[in-house]
Amino acid sequence: MIVLRKKRLVLITSLVCISLTTFMIKNSVTNPDVVDTVNLPVSNKVIVLDAGHRCSR
């Protein structure tokens, strides 16, 4: 029978988190695939904003 104590649970969860973190870092360093996914209709265009300070009634 497995006895679960608070100290053992903390140790197991911390080891799992550390291993996942190192795997993610290793994977991101070895495969730096960056894909641009922004496709907006205003890409490569100039946008002019008018402050609207004229007095109109």
C-alpha cells in the first residue's frame, strides 16, 4: 500500500513541474519555429487619426 504524505506529494509535484519546464525549454531552444499569423486588412497601411479639435455645432 502506498502511503501519501504531504511532503511526498509536494516532492512529486515539484519534480513533475521541473521536468515539464525543462522539456519545454529544451524543445523551444532546439526548434525555434516562429510563424507569423497576423493577417489584418490594415497590414502595411498608414492609419491617420484625427483629433477632432475643430468647433462644429
